Amino acid sequence: MADTIREKIENAGEAVKDAAKKAGEKAKEGAETVAEKTANAAKSVGQAAKDAGEKLKDKSGA
């Protein structure tokens, strides 16, 4: 009986460990997605600023 209880405790520990690992992987994936979207947004803003600067330069005749 002690072996059965021990096995159940060990199995529960493994299940918790696996769940924590999966949660960590999902969190990492989410963070990477947010970082990628933020980088893309920053790039778009930078490109828009560059384009606006070029238009201003063209209008000024510089």
C-alpha cells in the first residue's frame, strides 16, 4: 500500500511539473508574439516618419 501511495504522489508531482512546463512554454510563445508585434509596429511608425520626412524634403526642394 505504501508503494501505491508513493507512486500516486510521484505521478501527481510529474503531472504538476508537466503542467508548469506547458504553461511556461505558452507564456514564452505569448511573449514572443507580443514582442514581434511591437517590433513590427515600431518599424511601421519609423517607416511612416521616414516617408513623411521624405515628402517634407521633396516639398521644400532640398
